[in-house]
Amino acid sequence: MIIARKLLYNGMPPAVDFARQNQQRFLNELKDLLRIPSVSTAPEHKSDVQRAADYVASELRRIGMESVEVIPTKGHPLIYADWLHAAGKPTVLCYAHYDVQPPDPLNEWISPPFEPAERNNNIYARGAVDDKGQLWMEIKAIESLMKAGEAPAPHKPKLPINVKFIIEGEEEVGGESIAEYVRRQKSKLKADFALVCDTELFAPDLPTLCVGLRGLVYTEIEAVGPKVDLHSGMYGGAAPNPFFALIEIISKLKDAKGKVLIPGFYKNVRLPFNEEHYRKTEVGSTKLTGEPGFSVLYRTWARPTLEVHGMPGGFTAPGAKTVIPGRAQAKVSMRLVPNQDPDDILKRYTAYVKKLTPKGIETKIKVWSKGPACVVGTNNPYIKAATEALREVFNKETVFIRSGGSIPIVTDFQDVLKIPSVMMGFGLPDDNLHAPNEKFHIPNFYRGIESICVFFEKLGG
């Protein structure tokens, strides 16, 4: 029996009742998605990424979405779907991603990364919160609204607003395919606003909307010395060593206090917060570092940064091998803030690396991803409705935060599609994104589904 939308269950829309009755099924389905190792940066997982895309598309078809496509790209597939029968109502473009980060280091996982495990009311797996769990929240909210919607004819579900989905499999490797698709398909993706579920709550049980993201320039410096690996006993002291070149370059990119030394880098650049709790429970270090004179939140939300993520090359296996490598790499990224132009920063960085490169070494810079920072306006009906929905589900007022992370597509929605984004995420600060033992707090998974249901009902009037 389909329940009329005008009826309420305990003050909530009937979609929330449906979601509550199906919580265990929703979680089991999420586990099936989490078992697929859709690591977008690893060529050996290309078929797994495709399998995850097919799984998501199949579910969109099953719940009643229309025009479902798995769209091939130069990289990994995009997924599109829509339901456009709510005449006179707003249209939302729902975004999420189904690809995940590599699980390394594997020996630090308590349970295997692609075998979802429940502990302490959390679900542990790679992608649990970033972003498969939050993707599944969006899909399950639509299913709940479909099942609870009025039916003008048998088996003809109805949604309170018009819905489009654009889901990608390359967010963790830069999102080039979706950026190109958005520019090509502006009319197809036309909407009033975007819903992005790829952020977190500022604190447990505190409803949160993210209104700002840092930009990103992610590069790889390759240093080339000898034409081949050389015996260090025979050639040490004469042959240039690419690792020492990288050490020399990287050591001059930042000073000891954390200030980035690239010329012109800074040319264009308060919530309740317990800094000691952050140091102990989230970072887990004896001391916090960074630019003096700025608070931790200011450093992580609104100051640009430069970090080194890895230095592959040479001999890294167990044991010893006395070799001077012919080439070595360093993965270096910069997080950017509003008014910093990624192209300008990349140009300055490239020139500075060339200047620092020692004689006898050649450096090349590969750009893995690049995108500007963004700040989202809050003075629109979609943010207002989202705030009201979160208050009803959490029984608390919503806070607005910025995030130190980057979601490149949000800027494209703003600049290309000319629509605002509602960044409504339900992760927690200690969910170990991109780290071993990633988790998603199961009650937040359920509250996310309910919040989206109430949000869309409000917009549908």
C-alpha cells in the first residue's frame, strides 16, 4: 500500500517511516557495494571500478529512476539518471562518487578493507564514508520517497521534486572526466541546485552544512639523473643522485615553521574548537605544526598548504641493494584558498622547482589534478530548507563550516552550471578518510537518509 504524502508518521514524512523500517536492508546493500575494490588510481582495479558503476546503475533502475546511463569516458565511467515528473517543483542534481582511495598500508587494518565489518556501531571498510556510504544515503532516500509517494497510477511512484543524478568514478584521481562532461552537457544537467554528500559533521550529533572548500594542485616531480640505475660502490661520489636532488628541492619548498617559500604563493590569500582534543584524538601527535599566528581551524580551512605524500623510486623492498637510482619521484600537493588561481600557482611552483634543481639532474612535473577553492553562498531557499530539515532530524541548530578538503566538481557546478551546492555530509572528524580503518557511524548513515527525505519534502511543499 502506498501512503499519501500528506500523512505524517510521528511528525515526519512517511518516507522516513519507510527508511526506518528498511534500515538493515539498506546497510546490507551498502556492504555489497563496499566489497567491490573500486580503487580508481590502480590500473589493476579498472574492472572493479566498472563493476561498482554497474552495481550503482542497476540499483538506480530498480528503485524507479529513469534514463539511467553508464557513460564511458577516457577514464572511469560516469552514471546519469533522472526522474522529472514533478511539474513546477525544483530540480536537484545529486552528486557523489563510487571510487575509493587505495587501502594501503594493509597491515594497519583491524579487519580487511574490502570486507565490511561492524564494530561499536560503525561500519569499517575502504569507502565506508568516502563516499560509498554517503552515495548510498542519497539513493536510499530517493527509494524511500518513491515508495512513500502518491501514485496517480499503479506502480507509478512520485517524488516531491525533480531529481537528476551525476555520479563519478574518478573523484579520488582528479575528476577530469566529470569536469569535461559538465561542460559538454550543460542543458542535460540543468538544475536549480546540487546536493553533494561528501563532507562531514563538525562534531558528533551536530548538524552541519559545509559552505567552503579549499582548491588543489596535485603534482608529481620526477628527477632524472643517470640513464640507468648505477652501482653505488662504483659510481657513488660521481653520479648525481635523484633522491638527493628531490631532498634539496623539497626542503626549500617550505620553511621550518610551515611557510611555503614559492615566490608569490601567498599573493592573493571561529567556531567552538578544542585544540588539545583535536591534537590528541584526531591527529594523535605530541605537537601540532603549522604557520604561527593562525588558529588550527584557520590553518586547515582558510590557509593554503603544501604537502609531500610519497617518494617512490630506487630500492624500497626488504633487505639491501646498493644502487643510485636513475630516477625518483615525489608526490607534492598544494591546497589553495579563495582568490588563488591554480594555473598561476602551478606556474610559480614549476618555475621555483626548476630554479632549485641541482646541476646534473633534470626535473619534470606531472599534474594529477587541479582545481580552485570555492565558497558557497547561504542566502538561498535550498540552504534554508536543508537547515530546517537537519534541525528536525537532529533536534539541534545547524552550524556552517568550511572544509580543508577539495571537491573539484562543486566549483564546476557553480561556475559552469551556475547553481549553488548544498554540501550536506554525515561523516565524523575521526572517520579515517584515506587512512586505514576508515569507518562510517551507522546512526549517521540512517540520519543522512532521513535528512535528505525531509529536505526534499520541504522543497516540494
